[in-house]
Amino acid sequence: MHNAVSRASDDVPFRLGQYEIQSQMARLIAVDNGISRADMARMTGMARSTVAEYLQPLLDCNLVSEQRGNYTGRGRPSTGLSLNMKAGVILVADIGVTHGRLVVADLGAHRLAEEAFMPDLTIGPELLLSEIVERFEKLLQSSTARDRPIRCVVIGIPSPVDFERGMPVRPPIMPGWDGFAVADWVRRRMGVPVMVDNDVNLMALGEARSRPGSQSPLLFIKVASGIGCGIVTKDGELHRGADGAAGDIGHIRVPLHDDVICRCGNIGCIEAIASASAIMRQLQDQKGTVVQTTAELAALITSGDPHAVRLVRTAAAEIGEIVAMLVHMYNPASIILGGKMALMSDDLLAGIRAVVYRRALPLATRRLSIENSQLGRDAGLVGGIALGVDKVLSPRGIQDLLQSR
């Protein structure tokens, strides 16, 4: 009995080591499309025979393909390794308060089909998720990838998320969603791995992956109907904290605003003072101007309405104080502004920059870049695709793929 247990325990780390190595190899191939076996051996420090041993299962399951390169000289023609784009698809749902976008992508992060729709967050999780699943099925069937297996589904929602359990936690604008097992529900319907994350986290990941690694650590600040922050580490990974609450800056208290009640029930939250929703409310309270949508607010700001512009500049100053505090805590290389407020006016960016460079210490700001998002409304989709590909190429993803043959 003792020997049998010892042999079993010895086998486990060997198997885990195998999948971890194959995961690293797959990631190398994803980053360096066309890499040769010789280059992989050099980069990993493994013998070419060892590379061949670990590589063969990835070729056999069609995750990786190998093609001969162009070669006109003497000797044996070189071959290049690449991910097989037909090995499967990633489905991503980017769900916001006023928008929803779905995309089908291959493992090379190429978008094969996408669709926009207006989600109704008030109808409850089962009805909305059923609609998303049905839309996914129709979108996949209408694409060129209809016969490819679904490898992963990623769903971004405007709520704090328990990432490990795949469920929203006390979302202030999603009635009936608190504690609902979104990932498990969709997994049962679709039969594939499902990940659920906060929408700003996906935006942050998308922005970070589209930039040089030297621009991380990166903070993505979304200013729209709410205010949130996504945090990407120097290694290019999301920092979610112990329970998924990292970056939930919208409910940091701002001094001298105890008369403002936030929808979370607390007072003086930055989201209740400086978000697009807050500015629309202030326009009505202070000027009697009824602004019902962010599009109407954007039109006022673009037209140069002095009251609206002043409120945006005041909001930028308040947000800047919060961002300056984050700079001292995280010492990021980049701060990226996104969300509808960032698209309305340069006043938000200019105001936040001014406060951060004035309030933060020189050591934390000497190489700090503060700018608007490069990806705009695509940031969440790009991040969702990246998260899905990471899942497929992870040690567990490789294990599932090889064992499902």
C-alpha cells in the first residue's frame, strides 16, 4: 500500500510538469509565430529531442501545426511552428450598462464574427444569459468557424466579480444577479469552460496586451456611468486581489461630499460625484438641464456648454486625487483612461494629468505615462479574447485538450 501511494504521488508532479512545459511551449509559439524547433530548444534550454517529445502531442491534437519555410540553399529545409487557427474558437461577451458586444475569435485572436446588441440588465441573469447563449449560437453558425470546437467562453459584466467562482458580488445595477453562478450556468448550457470577469479588468488586459511590456504595470481607469479600475502587473497578468475586489475604486470616499449618497448606500463615493451619471444629475440640480443619456451629455460638452465643461473639469480634479493615491500605491508605468467620459472631452485627461503630476512624488511620476485608451470601445473584447486564449494555453487547458482526444 505504501509503495502504491508513493508511486501515485510521484506521478502527479511529473504530469503537472509535462503540461506546464507544453503550456510554455504553446505560449512561445503563440507569441513568436513560425518559431523553429531549434529556436525553441535555445530559448527553453531543452535538448532538441526533449522539445520533440513534448511538442509531438501538441501536433497530434492539432493545436500546433508545422510547415516548411522558404529555403533555397543547401541542407535540410527549416520548419516553423504556429498555432493552428482552426483548432478552436473563443467566444467573448462584453456586457456593459448601455451596450453589449459578442465576438467569435480564433486562437490567433483574429475576430471571425461579431455582433452588437442592447442588453437589459434588469430582466435577471437567466433571461439575459439565455439570450447571450442563443446569440452566440447564431453568430457562430453564421461565421466561417461554424465547424470548429468552442474552447472557451469569456463574459465581462459591469459588476464586482468573484473570479474563482464565476459570479457577480452585490452588483449595484444588476438586480437579481448577486451570487448567481454565471459561469456554471453557461457551462451547463454550452458544455465548455467559462470565465466571468469584471468589464474593466478585461479592458485593462486588452490595453496592456496591445502595448509593449515596458508599459506595465498598467492601471486602466474607466469613467462612464460608473468609475472603476483594472490593474495589470509587470508580468502582464491581471491583479484581482484576494476576492476579486481589487480596483473597485468607484466607492472610495471623497472628502467634503458627505451630502451625496451613492447607489451602494455609502456617502461621498467618487462614482457618485464624478461619473457621467453624477454630472448629468448635477446639471439638472444646478441648472435645470435634463440630460437623460451620455450621448446628450457628450453633445453638450462638444458644443462647449460652459456649465457642462466646468462640471467635467471639476470631476477630473476629484478623480485625479484618487489616481494620484493609486500612483503611490502601485507605481504604474502607464495609466490609461477609458469609458464614455474619456471620449467626450480632453478636459478629463488634462485635469487628471495635472493633479497627478502635482500631487504624486517625482520618483513615482518620472517615467509615468497618462493617456487615453488606444483601443477605445474594443478594449474589453481584446482583453476577453486574450483571457480566453490564456485559458486554452494554460497547463489545465493543455491537459484538458490532450485528454479529450
